[in-house]
Amino acid sequence: MKGIILAAGRGTRLYPMTRPVCKPLLPVYDKPLIYYPLAVLMQAGIRDVLVIVPPGETDTFSALLGDGSQLGMNIQYTVQPVARGIADALLIGRDFADGDDVCLVLGDNIFWSPNFQQLLKQAAANNHGATVFGCYVDDPRPFGVVEFDESGKAISIEEKPQNPKSNYIVPGLYFYDGQAMDIAANLTPSARGELEITDVNLEYLRRDQLQVIPMEDEYVWLDAGNAKSMLQSAQTIHDLEDKGYYVGVIEEIAYREGWISAQQLHQLGQELSMTEYGQHLLSL
């Protein structure tokens, strides 16, 4: 399975912060925002990752993440010339995926739960159809809302409904088999001129190949799309780390996955030893 991070948003809702730098490179507490979706892919066991960036930003992302070799990974970059919707990432990443299963994650979404890695590995192991997650929110109207039947099976998904049929929404994390690229290629743009990821999920649902995993246990899902949510996200990460739960620490994940050695981890920690982040790496 390969991973795609859609990090091409300019972050206009965060102006003026994002005038000089795009949103996924902004800090959320002690690390750049893009570390969190990258960590999700890594926890799912994915080592080949394509980062889709805005025009003119390839060098800035590469300066941060490099080619991934320091993490035992392969990280590549490409550009989304025009914002055409989330499903456009499947078309941009088609050659990169080369027929493999893919996990698509949005560059401004943060996930955590005590058993999240287990859920991710479960989703990655499903090589038939699509797997997404269901997150409970108080106001689901701005999102794609999932309706379940009495047995817990997803029976409908509705984008930004005025009268939601449940409080469960689909966050920005999607596991797809090789059909996804063809599905995306046959989509019709929505009224706002975008290729909607909900339409991809609906096609899998129509084929009876969509699995929705509700995140029932204690979990965190954060959509860091505006200044208030960025602040809340930073505070949430701070509070989790105060409790000993380190979120988005990509070097630690690479070490625990066996992609780098203890010596390599120590070297990465030494480079950051003047920070609490680096001291955490050295403590491992």
C-alpha cells in the first residue's frame, strides 16, 4: 500500500499567517502540521508516500522531510496546479500508486486514539474495496455524514446535509483499493467545480464495498483549518504529551516500525537535542 498526503491547500482561512508559508508547514505545538498526517501513514505501515503540494512549494517541503531516507521511507513530491477537490489527489497520484492500494490523508487532519495504530493496520489489510472512519461530532452539517442501519452497516453518505441522519462524519482519511483511480477519473465535478471525495465513497457504497469503522473509544480528531482550531489543536497535543502520549513523532514511529536502528534514532535525536522533542527521541 502507498500513501498520499494532500497538502496543497493555501490556507486562506489562516491569512495572514499563510501568506509566506502554506498551512501544512505551520507549527502545531512542537512540530509542523504535516508531521501528523505523515505519522498516520507510517502507523499504518506505509513507507512509500507522495506529498501533493501547492505550486512553488516543493523545495520548502523537501527541505523539511527530504526524500524520507532518514526515516527508512521513500517520500516524493508533486504539485496540484489548481485546487480541484480532494478526489483530484487520486488522479494526481495515479502514476505514483501504479495500481497499488492507497491511503489518502489530508494534510491538515490530526488523529489520535489509544488503539489507533491497530485500527490503521486493520484498514490497510483490507485490500478489497474502501475503508473509512466514522467520527462522532456535535454538529455534523459541515461534513460528509454517514447513516448506519441497525446492524451498524453504512447505508448512506450525505455531503453537508441540512438535516443530518447521524452525528458520524467521515474525516480526511481514506483507504482504497486499486479501483479508486478509475472511480475518480469518471467523476463529474460538483456545483462548486470540485471532484468530491464523498462521490468516490458513494460509488464504493453502491458497489457494496465500503467499510466504515466508527472510532468509538477515546479518540482525537482535529481539523486544523482556521486560527481557532489551530490553537485548539496545539493545546490538545500539549495536553496529550503532558500525559505521556506523544503524537506525530515520525522518528519514533520509524524506529518502532523497525525502519531505522536505535543508532539512527539517537543521531536524529542528537540533531534536535536542544528541544524537548529531541530529548524525547533520546529518551527512547
